[in-house]
Amino acid sequence: ATLQPEVKRHAIEVFSKLGAAEAAVHGVSVNEVQFHEVGALDAIADIVGVCAGFVSLGLSELICSPVAVGSGTVSTSHGEMSIPPPAVVAMLRGAPTYAGQIKTEMCTPTGAALLSHWVTSWGAQPMMTVDQIGTGCGTKDFENHANVVRIFLGVPHEATLAQAVLYETNVDDLDPRLWPATLQRLLDSGASDAWLTPIIMKKGRPAYTLSVLLKAGAAVDVRQIIFTETSAIGLRETYVGKHELDRQIEKIEVDDRPIGVKLALTNGHVVNVQPEYEDVAAAAKALERPMKAVMADAIAASAHFWER
């Protein structure tokens, strides 16, 4: 097809998600998957059309409200299946979903694949200035529900307001020597931050509150680490707004050792300049110099970034 390369790439990635989900629920390899309904011409048009639309919009973020998946049963090439079908469940793991009030299929595998590929965070509409509104109507008529989906196109209000998930749990029976490695595993799995707060629980027991901040796309992996690496048996989940400044990573050298410097900007102006701790530590070890001395040199070598 005479499509833009970026549109082709996204469309292939969506079909790859579909293939991986179908392979998992059927217990076969991806090469053995047979696309039935999702291989029909209208599904191909849906996927390519949505990908072309989002590419043309040039979005930096796509935030989606919780997804109504429906309930009841649906007729497929495999016979009657419960709603939501297994492939939909697989692709929307980690996303907020609910049944809704209508007993019918409200989210197809094609729709789930597109959402899981394009959505960057989940939740209510953030503070934003809406410029344009798109409306799409389905052909099925429901008695008390408009079969309509809308998309608002605009810019974030004030600073960038990102939707994030905050997981919290209280732990009083874990060997404290295990916490540093656990926090690092959480950060490596996609959490944007993870920290401990000392607390006193019932009966005067000392404990910690583990807090993990993340984007919804990392939720499954983060939950798995919390439940396998700690003694937690439950989590509190809160959706929060997060203001983020624009960031850039620059490079400096101290005694010929490279050190990254993180710049934070607002409205194009630098408001924070900070050498990366791990790079400073590595340089100090290699140079056999005190870390505080290398950090001082790194800060001095970074001073010119403030002029931006």
C-alpha cells in the first residue's frame, strides 16, 4: 500500500500485538496464529485508518478514559465466547476496564490492540485547552446509551500534566536488607520513582510504606515485582496528575571521564542543572578521587548550561 512508512510501522506493530495475544490464549506460536475476524478487510481498514489518523495528528500524549468492555457472550469463529474475549483481556492487562451497563461486546480485539499500542496513560481528562473535537458514531443503536466515541485535541494546561499511577502498601515483616535491591528492580521495570516512608502500624509495630510512581503501561510488571519481592499481599492504587518539566541530557568531562548532566527546562529556560550521581561515582572510582571533589568539578563544568 502507498502509505507513509510511519503508518505502516504502527499498523504492523498493532497486528503484532494482536498476534502475540492470540498466540498466548491459544497456546501456540505467533507463526501459527490464524486471524479470523481481526483479519477481515474492515479490521485491516480500522487498524490502518486509526494509525494514519494518529500519525497525522502528531500527538505527544494520548490519554484514554477507562474502557467499557461489555458483558454476556459473542459469536466468533470459535463458537460462543464470554465477553470480554480472552484476547481483549490479554491486551488490556494493566489498563482500567469495567463491564458497563450493556450486555454486548463493547471492545473488540482490534480496538483493544489499538488502545494498548497508542495510549500513553489512562484516566480522566487532564487539565487542557481543547482546540478540536472529533466524534465517531457506531452503527449499532442502544436503548439508553449513545454509541459514540469522542477525541479532544489540545494542549496541556500550564506545565505538562501527565497521568500517573501511585501504588502504595504497608510492609512490617520484610528483612530491611532486601529493600535497596527491590527499589532498584522497581525502577528498572519502568517505575519513574520508588521510595520508603517509615511508619508505625497497629500494636506499635515499626514498618515502611512502599510508594511506587509509574505510568499505567508499566503496571503489570511493577505489581509482579512488589508481590514477588516483598511480603505485601495487597496494594492501594491511586491515579494522580503529575507536572513534568522538559528534560535534556548533556555531557561534560572531568579529568577525561564522561559525566551526564540532566537539565530541567520550563518555557525553554533552564531551571535546574544536575550531574548524574552514578556517572560521578564511576568517575571518582576510576580516578581514585573523593566523590565530593569529583562532584564539585562536575558542577563547575556544568555551570555554562545555566546560560540557556
